Amino acid sequence: MKNMKLSNLGEKKIIKKLMDLIDIGDDAAYIPFDDKFLVASTDMMYCKTHILKEMSYRQIGKKIVAINFSDIASMGAEPFGFLLSCGSPDMEFENFNEIISGVSDQCKKYNSKFLGGDTNETDELTLAGTALGLTEKPVLRSGAKVGDIVAVTGFLGTSALGVEILLKKLINFNEIEGEILKETLEPEPRVPEGKFLKNYANSMTDVSDSLTVSLYDIADMSNAGIELNLNKIPISNNVIKTSGKLNLNPINYALYGGGDYELLFTVSKENWEKIKIKNSRSGFKYKFTRLGEVVKGRGVFAGGKKIRNSGYEHFRVL
Amino acid sequence: MKNMKLSNLGEKKIIKKLMDLIDIGDDAAYIPFDDKFLVASTDMMYCKTHILKEMSYRQIGKKIVAINFSDIASMGAEPFGFLLSCGSPDMEFENFNEIISGVSDQCKKYNSKFLGGDTNETDELTLAGTALGLTEKPVLRSGAKVGDIVAVTGFLGTSALGVEILLKKLINFNEIEGEILKETLEPEPRVPEGKFLKNYANSMTDVSDSLTVSLYDIADMSNAGIELNLNKIPISNNVIKTSGKLNLNPINYALYGGGDYELLFTVSKENWEKIKIKNSRSGFKYKFTRLGEVVKGRGVFAGGKKIRNSGYEHFRVL
């Protein structure tokens, strides 16, 4: 390891190397607590890499909560508290207040307390959030069983397409589809869906780094393979329409793009039938889509061909 | 509030203004949890303002845990878990590993789990820690009663003197007293002391921003005043000796310097007699020193004269 730089490794490998020092749980850490599990997760947003300049201060505040609550939701837990360490350059108090109001609003929306935090002076806006949650039964990435249905909440690729449009200014801001802007600038964690799914899913994670990264995570940690049906990947009509106009292939955003906060999960065939009915009847905002199956072997395949494991990763020199 | 910048306010006032949005507890937030209280706190360290260049990577890792555990200890709670969000420029993996090993060691030392975290690429090293703890009885800043003895663990001013020596290169590194270097570069949270004191203290906080800041916090939040005996402020022999050589007044560091992680607390006279005996017998590393009394009125006084409320504060233009 002499003279090995972080950029030679990439975030995934760094974390693997540090695993023996860290009691990392899963998407979040989980600790037995009387008859439940306390679930805790931390996630940082850094101005230059995480914050699009089209985001309002309030949206920045909402997002630091959303990405942390997503890790709680993906464990099948319900968030109850949030803490914020905020590093900021000198700025208008009104703007700072908008960030904090966004945090506060988002906490309230998910019945959580904003438990406070720490303010620091830094050169670039840097927000570190910690979310706390509870569940009777944490759903891990490692629980997938051969024969399970692989499914996902909502649509994929929306946020990655939105980021591309904004960064490259492919469309005037005012002409971007509302759904794409919303998912890109103001994503919501799938908290009610996670709470519902914990009673059925054998494994679960969110797809924040990309669908393929999360499929590989579940497959590898469960010592199994996944066969993916590319035709079934749920992509919204707005994304199909917009990417068509721009001559872009939406499936690439859905497979390899980060920034969606949908839940990827596996369930037994019996449970899939149960949740399919409940999903259609219960008024969930996000439809569950079956997109593959857990199989023997290792890796993620589509039509027998291995799929590339690629998504957003820090310290990765591409 | 139009056109008001953070630097016009200072950290204390910023936090006060945001109080109605935040359910801040005290040094840490506390939430009833079965028959106990879950205590949670977050604190950030930023390269340019918190990390002396004399610190080793391992000391940096230890310190981010120490400052967070100090907030847990000052509530009379015992830490059980720690999470780290780490923003870092590209660096040698060995150095990064040293930071994480420091975090891991410090967690183990205080019987806590290193519950994992998040790594991000940032321009400057930025560590945000969150500590979780438990207590049957959180000790707040607001519980001081008129007639209480005001006391403190250990010695004051050590770290502030050490920072001054290092920043201004007043003494060759190798010739600085070991005790001063240790408290400056590798402070320890007073976890056993906090656990012991929770059964006796009416109010408690740490003195990380300065003694006077913490005295004012306790006085203001308890709607009381504090009469301080300047002659009783505990300053170590090494600090007296070193500051004497440098022609510096150690009392200034003890009153207004940040970076010490001692506990400031108030107890009834009856309890003071009890803990005095236990403190001398029980092999605590840090002696408790009586340095004042809670009185009627508001503010902090010494010999009838009001003491300046001053210490380390972010976003403060001095």
C-alpha cells in the first residue's frame, strides 16, 4: 500500500480496505436496542461535487435530509431524528436560513426531529448529515435468495438525465419537464415504501450511486447472481420523450446514472404477488416494477451477458 | 435581517436565531428512549481552522472522536457509537488509513462502535463526526441552582497556550512540555468523569469554547448568575512555568481560550462534599476544583466585576 493514493483506489475499494476497522452495517449501521434496531447513517454534500447551481438554498437543505433518510428507508427503518454539521463560507443570513428551513421542513415531513448541529466557517459549502431511525427488522443487502424477484420503486434515470441537461445546458431551464427537475433538484426518500417493504423484502438498498452499483452490491453481498431484464427497467414517459428529443439513450441513465433515490429490493415469488396487489391498491405514489431475478452464480447479467458495474463514485479516476 | 451576513452575527447569534427551527437539546440532543435517553451530537473539524499542522493523521482521527464524545460526556451520558463523514483531497492511502485508525482506536478506548460513514472528495480535509450515547439522566446547562458550587475537572488554559505556542512558534517543538502538547494535539473527553458526575451535578457542560463562554451558558440558561473566584482557577504547573518563561498571563488562556475538554458543572453543597471525597479516593485522573458559586442575578462576576464573555466562535469578526 506504500505510495498508493486514494484516487488509485476509488471510494468502493477504500471502504473495502477499511472494513476491518469499521463496524459498517449496510446502507446504514444498525444496533440492537431492546426489541428494535437503532439505524444510523451519515452522508456529506460538498458544494463542488453535489450541489447543482440551479438548486435553491431551500432545496439544498431538503436534499441533505433526503439522501440521509434514503439510507434509513433502504434498511426498512423509519427516520426519527436528524443532525447537521454545516460548513459554510460567509453568506447572507437569509440564504443560510433557507438551508436550515429546508432541513427543518424535510424533517417535519417525515415525522422526524431536527436535533440540531454545528456551524463552521469553511471555504466551500459542506453539509454533513446524520439520520437516526428505528425498525423491528433491518433489511440488509445480503439477504437475497436464489429465486427472488428483483424489483424497484418508481422510475430510474430521471435524475441522471436531469443533471446532464443542467450541466451541459442542453435545454433552457424553463423548458425542462417538471418531473425531471423535481427528481433532480428535490429528490424524496422512499420512506413509506421502505417501511412497507420491510415486511416482505429479503434484501434492499437504494440506487443512489446507480442501478448497476446497487445490483452488484446485492448480488455480491448475497453470494448470488442477478439476471436483469433490460426491457423492464422503468423509465418515465417524460424521460423517454426528453431523451428522445436530445438523441440520448435513456437506458444508460437508468443503468449507470446516480442521484435517483428509489429502493431496489428482492422478494420471494409469494411475497411479490402479495405486494403487487397492495402496491396497486394502497395508493403508493411509486409503482413497484419487477426487473429481474436472483440466480445462482455471481455478477449481474442481461440476456446472459455481464453488465458493467458503473456509477457515481468519489476518488475514482475514470 | 435583509443583507445581514453570517459574519455580522457570529455563531452564537446564528444559532439563537435558528433555535425556533431546531429542537436543539443542549451540548447534545437528548431523546427519551425506553427508560433511558438517547443523546446525539455532531461536530465538524475543518483543515484550516481546526487542524494544527503539527497534528499527526492519527491525532486528527482521535480528535474528531474526542470533541464529539466530549459533548456526550458533558450530558452525563456514555458514548456507544460514532459515525464519520470524511471530505478529503486526494492523499496517500496510508495517511487516510491513519485518520481512520485514530477514529477506530478512540472509539474502542471508550467502548464505542465505529458505525461507519461516508467518504467524499473535497478541496480541504473536512471531518464531520456524530456521536451517540445513552444516559438515565441527561445533565443540562439549565439546571444550576442558586447556592450551587461551581466546579471543573482537570486544568484550564493548557490547550489554548499550546495553540499559541505552536501557531507563533514561541518554543521549538521538541522543547514544549509533554503535557501541553498532549492536551493541545490529543485531547481526551472526560467520559468517566461525566458518567460519575451525572448522579450529583445539577448542571454541566464542557469548556471547549472557553471557560467564560461555558460559565455564561450555564448562568444564562439557568436564569442565575455566577460569582467566580479567579484565584481558584486550576492551572497546571507546566502551564504556569511555560507561560512565565514566555511572559504570558496563564489566566487569560484559562478564562478565554478554547480547546480544553474539561467539564464545568454545578452541584449542591451537600453533593460537593460527597464528590470531593470520592474524587480524591477513586483514582480519577482529573481532580475537581471548586471555582465559584451560583448566585442570584444574571451574568458572571469576579470580585463583583463582570467578566467578559469571550472564546472561540465561528463567523465572529473580532
